[in-house]
Amino acid sequence: MDLSEFLVKLRTMGDNIRQSTQKALYKNESFVLRELRKHSPKDSGTFAANWRARRLRFSGGTELAGLVITNKTVGYGQFLEDGAEPGKAPWYFPHRVRRGKKKGQLRKGTGKLKLVDGKVWAGGLDPGHSKTVGGAVTRVISDKSLLDKLTIDILDSGIKAVL
């Protein structure tokens, strides 16, 4: 098969390619959600349990597949993802001694919160700051191995549809 024959075949395979890549993306949906839950602080478990994925349906065009991932945890979800300002809501950490000889000094906390790069982060006890500092979305999306896995799975499916 020469290049022109391949390109003609490729144009006629559009729906097969779209369906194959959609299946590959949707097959990885639960894996991505699992990774987000793994990197979410679990004090009450509400934030970790609220991760949802919604599939986008495209009619025509050049898009192959889409996935929208959300977490509608009200009140503090944004602080778990972006960190909080030191000494401000929602955690008012780090705490300072208010009276006595040690007035103004930092008071030891529970270990659940950590001050990193000028932001307060949650998740020290479960699963630990090594997984939560920086926010679950940033940690998961910037994970090169996850992106490599998604890319390989989706591209493989598209190529198999052509062949």
C-alpha cells in the first residue's frame, strides 16, 4: 500500500478510529480516578470520594474523545488543591502561642498540615504530604508515567483501528 492509498483508507476509517480511541480513553477513566483518590487527603474521606468523570460525546469534527473530571467538595476542596494561606482559613496554621514566655512562637501541630513554599497543605497522616502537597490534580496530571500510559493506550487503539 502506498501513501495515497493509506490516506484514503485513513479518511474512511474515521469512525473506527474515533470509537477505538474513545474506548481506550474510557478504559483508563477508572485508573485516573484511582490516582486522584490516592493523592487526595483523607481526613473524613469526602474529598477523595467526590472525584467523578463525565464522558464528552462529540458529533463529528476533529475531536476523538473527551473526559471531564470534577470534584464538587464544597468549602475546602480548593484549599486541598491549591493550598491555603498561612494563618488564614480554613486551617489557621501554623498556630502561634498567644501568651507567656513563648508568645509568638510556632506551636506544634497534629502533623496533618504542612507549610511548603508559602502555602499550607493537608494530608500529613493519610496518605502523607509526599502525595498531597501540590494538589491531587497537579500531582496526577504531571505524572509522566500516567501521561505515557494514556498516550500509548490511545495511540495503539487508533493505529489498530487503521490496520
